[in-house]
Amino acid sequence: MRRDRKDMELALATPRLRPSPADETAPEPDPSDGELLARVAERDRAAFEVLYRRYVRSVFGLALRRLRDRSRAEDAVQDAFAAIWRSAGSYRPERGAAGAWLYAVARNAIVDRFRSAGGEAAGEMPELVSGEPGPAERAEAAYAAWRVHRALEELPPREREVVELAYWSGMSQSEIASYLGIPLGTVKTRTRSALGRLSDLLEGELR
Amino acid sequence: MSRSPDFDELVGPEVGGEARERLRRTHELLVAAGPPPELSPELAAGPTLAMTLGRRPGRARRRLYLLAAAAIAVAAVFLGGYVAGNRGGSGVAAVRTLELRGTAAAPGALASLRILPGSGGNWPMRLTVTGLPKLPRRAYYEVFLVRGGKEWAPCGTFLAPGGDRAVTVTLNAPYRLRPGDRWLVTRRGPGATAPGVPVLEPAA
């Protein structure tokens, strides 16, 4: 995680609803996404912040996939969460999972941002050529990535750490053990545990 | 670009059968999804006030303002330190968000002004505002760059829908910005030639 001094200054210069918690190891909040949405509908800002922290990576990832530009994707995240804030009252639990509703609201905000920026030229795949995924497959892949990134947020930090090192840092299990200063067996146990937990969280995707 | 990890190395031989296949499918989803994106410090810092400037129930309004005022006070401390630390530098940061709050002429108003990176001497700005009354025909709101305590240069005009409804407009400050520059919003009546009554001013 690399942050230069200027970035830090910019972050400090941006007013927030309340100071962000410095303690990353704070326990995960208990309420479900649906419960949080109900509270957001009542204009509960604390609930909104919890929901934001749960989904900001998923929303940002979705925006990056669509817009392919970090700056515009960040603007789209603003739009998406503003839309979630505005529309939370329209969520009906009996019609589906809160995660799917959040995905739909975020996707619509991102598509609006995409269209307002000139549509096709701004980042949409230009012409489909043989062998490339079609719109339906791309949409399915985007939703699967959304769910995977969301599920990662649910892992205990120690398990998430070994998953990220294994999958996206190119380290072997032995290298991870050495890097973290823990026994190889612990790395393997945590990795298996993380994959099992992710399997539970992603149940619908595994069928 | 990192390589995909070897599933058999990750899981080992201990898990077999259906459970192993289930883990393998999860592994494939992780590989296909790719890494979650690294958040910019701005996104990682949490939701912004501008996200929540939409329509809201009237009874929550007072509570919102108290919360917003607290957030503004905290931000002002940080912002003050930042500006002070950059005096003598080349100008304002590439992206900054400032909070404005209603004056006595519009006590229920709140706004967030985001200054975006520009080019060719332009500084695009996105203003999100709520709580400003709808004006009579031919009247409008005007944003001014304030320097040395005076309305130094105009940055654009807009209309407000009235009530709690938020409006977002894109403006521009085609000036060489300096640390210490501030903005305010005035209300200009039909046919008026002088800058109007300030309705939004910097929170700190």
C-alpha cells in the first residue's frame, strides 16, 4: 500500500461525515446489509458509513471495469453512494437480497456516469470480435467479481491477508510464511479456512 | 503481473471429494475476479457529506446540520493545517472539497464545493447544494472566488430547485488559485448589477 505525502494531505483536506476510524482491527459490525439499508432510509449516517465501508471496494471495482479510468471511477463511486443514500427507502427485502439491490443501484449510477461522459468512446468495449465475451458474459463476470470482492471484506483480517498475498502478490505458501513470520502450516490452515469461508459466502456463485 | 496460485499447493492433499471441488470453484472465482482495487486515500477516508445532500425528511434536518457542523469543524482543523503548511507553495491541491454553510440570509443551506484537476488554467468545480430557496424569475445564485476578504472574481451562476432538494452544478475558476482562496455564494436579484447578498460562506 503506497501513499505519497500529497495524497495524504488531500485526504485530510476532504471533509467527511465523521472522522474515519483509525483502528482497522475493530470488529465487524453485526447488522446485515438489509438492516443497514433500512437504517439508511431513516437517514442514519452511521449505518451509511458502515455500508460504505463494506461496499466501497466492490463499487470502485465495478466502476473501474466499466469506466477504465481511476478518476472517473472515483466520481462514479460518489454518484453510486449518493444514489444509495437517496434510494435506500425503495429497497424491499421481500424482492431480493440487499447485495443485489446495491449492485443494481451502483451499476445504474456508473452507467449514467459512463453515458454522461460520452458513452462508447469513454470505455465501453468497442466492437465485439469473435472469442471475446458478450455483454451478458461481461455482466455476469462483473457481478461475480462484485460478490467476490464483497465476500473478501467479510474475512477475518488474518485470513484475508494470506489470500491476497497468495492470489495477487505472486507469493508461494513458503514465501508467505517467511514474509509474515509464521509457520508454513499456519499459512496453509488460514488459506484453507479462508477458501472455505469464501465458499460459504459465495454459495450462489458456486452452483 | 502476478501468476495465479496453484490450487493443489494452496489446499494440500488433506481435503478431498465434494469439499475439494467446492474450494476449487471458489479458487477459480478468485482468480477470475482479480484483486480488489486499491482505494485512493479520498475513497478510503469514508463517505463524503456531498453523498448525503439529497432529499431527506424534515425532522432529521436539524440533526443533520449538527452532524454536518461537527464534520465541518473537524475538517476545518485539518484544512487549516493543510493550507498553513502549504503557504508559499504553488497553489491549491489538485482535488479539494470545501464545505459552505448558509449565512443568516439562508440559514438552512449547505453546500459541498469540489475543486477538480483542470488544464490550461481552468479549475473545474462541482458544487452540490441543498437548502437554498427557489428564486423569482431572472434572479440567480452566483459563486465568487474570495481573495483578501473580497469577492475577487466570479466563477459561475446557477439556480436552486428549492426546499431540501439538492442540485449539483459544474462551474469553473479560470484563475491562478492561491492558498487561502475561498468561495462564497451570493443571491443576485433581477436586474441587479452589484454582487448580491451572500447566502453561503466557507464553513471555517
